[in-house]
Amino acid sequence: MLPASGARRPAPDPVQHAVQHAVQRAVQPAARGAAASRLLRLLIGVLCAILSGPALGARVLRVEAPRPDGRFAEVTQSAEARLLRAGSTLPLIVGMDVLQGDLIELDRARVVIELEPGERVALGEGSRVTWGERSFLETAGEAYLRLRSGFSVGFGSGEATVDGTRFAVTHDENGVTVRVDEGRVRVIAGGQTVAVGRGQASVVPARAAAPSPAQKAAPRPPTAADISDAAGRADRLGLTVLIGARAIDGLQGGQTGLLRLGGYAALPGPLQAGAELGAITGGGRWHLEPTLTGGLDLGRLVILGEAGLGLGALTVGGEDQGNALVPILGGRARLSLPRDGRLRALVEARAGLSGRPALDLPVAASVELAVGGAWTR
């Protein structure tokens, strides 16, 4: 959870402090000009401050209400979505914290709640959920979950325990159905446990004590498909814009400015892939860097590897090398700042190797920091 007003902020991590100091010492010799050095130090400070801050707890990420045509649209809040806390009834508002013991009631509304980074719960129309600590009790409706391990969903006659997966729990007059899209879930009821894998489902009938054996899941009804889409849609496609500076670059001989435009898409599980085009300038020269990226989406933090080419007018040791092609390999850590809408701010640290000795272009290491934003849907 976010700290209460006036609460003391946790002391900075000594490891992060050491990393910040080491990076500053490495960047400063290569920086050209006091203004550029200040910019780099500011970017480093912003990154370290965010990483040392407290982790976010469960919060309302999305509220959707029906339009006159029957389709759902994002809203800031809706009278159809309520939260009951300590005897008071509050509207569910985007960005609101969800606390242990809160009761969430939805009529004609859908809500997506973010737990830890990369973990989300989407609640469908008619849901009634009492929130717990790494758990909740569902008494009505449908929930679609994208979670890691260590979470359980209770439904009165039993519970579903997560081993790291995407799955749905539907509660109606006939009982409870647990359907798994990815990973594995253990359904526990009546003293018996059934393991449900990808593409399977298990049913706990309203008047039965034990869950049914796992079997192939029936096709999802439209409502469940909509909920599934709401749970993962925010990270499926995106467009990024990043502006920053690069230092310790043997190809350009010092510090350069950069502008990168890119697109990315979420793949099954935590995988992500994308492509970018960077425009790099420095020392009176320029070149372009088309790259392909792939990596793991960990929620607020994305770890990417990249491969690409540098092409254009390159300078080595003050001499123009013409339109040489230079292979590039690297890795990135991309941090997303908290967001309430489709726009998010990004801070990215990148390290790479480039060069081609056959063209007398030395293998060079570079580090860069960039800030920007992403549009997602």
C-alpha cells in the first residue's frame, strides 16, 4: 500500500546507492558539458528514487460501465460499482486502494484490480467479493485472474489455490466452475483436491462436497471472454517514445542524444516482444538504430534483450566511416511509473555492445538513460 501521509519513507537501499554512485563515476568522464552531466545525474536520481520507493498494493486499475449500445467503456467511477468499508459505502474510483476486509459489489459494471506488479484480477458483472491478504472470498459473479503463486480464491464450499496462472472462477446457482487458461490451479473442496491444468475445468456443484475431476473446458461464453480481455488488454499492444542521452560510446566518441520510437506486444504469459527505431546524434554525426526486442514483463518492470543495426554516418576517432552497418547487442530495464489511464511514463536504463572490427570499428560499450511514455490498449 502507499504510505500514509506523514509516514517515514524507507531508507534508500545501500546497494542502489552504491550502483548510483558507480554509474555517476562512469558517466561523468564521458559527459561533454556541465548541462549534459546534470541531465544524466538527474535521470539516474529519478530511476533510483523510483526503485527505492515502496511497492504498490492492491488498487483499482480500471472501471468499466455499459454504454447505451450495450458495450462497455472505461470510466473514472460508476454508481454500479461500490466498495463497503467499515460500515461506509464508497464508489469504486480508478486509483483507489483496496484493503483487507473490503467488500466489493458490482451490478452492471466491471472492474480490474492490480495487486502486485504484473498481477491483476478482473471482476465481472454481478460480482460480490470480500478482499483478503493474497486472497479473496467470492460469493457471486465471475473473476478472471492473472497471478503468480501464493494466492487463493474462496467460494464458500472450497477454494482454488494458485500455482502461477491465468484462470476464471464463476459462481452461480449451479455451483462454482474453475477454468484454467494458463498454468495450474488446485481446487480444494470437501477434503479432496483436484489439479486443473491449462485448457481444463473443474466444477464444484452447489449440493456436492467434492470437485469434479479435471476435464477439457467448454468454450468460454462471451462474458468471460470480455473479462479475460479486460484483465490483459492494458499490456497487449503499446507504442513507446523515449528521449535521453548515451555515454561511453566508442562509435560516436563520447555522449550522444537519442530519440526512440517503438511498438511492443504482450505474448502468452509474461513474454513481450517489440521493434524500435532509434535516431542517434552526436559529434556532428548521426545514425539510425532499428532493433528488435524481447523479454519478460514483470509488471512495472520489463527486462528486455535487443539486437539491431546502427547505420548512417558514423565517426570513429574523428574520421568519417561512411554508411557502415554496425551490429548491436544489448539489454534494457524499463520501469513503468504508476498510471491510471492508457498513458504511462517510462524510465529506461540500457547497456549495449556494438562494433565491427572487420570495418575497423572497435567493439564499444555504451550505457544510456532515457525517459518517455507509452500508449497502451
